[in-house]
Amino acid sequence: MTVKNKSILALSAISLITYYFESLAWPLHLGRDGLNYIIYFIDIWAQKPVYQLLMLRRTPMAPVLYGGSLTLWGSVV
């Protein structure tokens, strides 16, 4: 095995290990819309919603899942 093949193999192994650990933690991240989903979930039960336009741009399924899981199990962080 040449040095080039060994470095390609090492780089591939490091990439796979990094991908594995990142994929474990990725579901714990709210993402770029996570805060909007939480605000929507809080606002969806209000008698007079504060952020009506937010509710027009989003479907209620993701906010109910985000908010419901946070209500039931709390946050991980």
C-alpha cells in the first residue's frame, strides 16, 4: 500500500467517524426555523395571537411536534 492510498483510507475513515457522530447530534438541533416553530406553538393557543403572519407562512404540524415534545419531555440542553 502506498502513502497515497493510506492517506485516502485514513481520510475516508475520519470522514465516516465524523459523519457518524454528527448524525447522532443533528436531531438535537432545532434548525433555522426552530424558534419560529416554538413561537408558533405558544401563539397557536392564544386567544389573540401576536404573530398572525407567522401562522400564515407555516403549517401547524411541525410547531405542534416541536412544542409538544418540548412540553412533554423538556429540552435536552
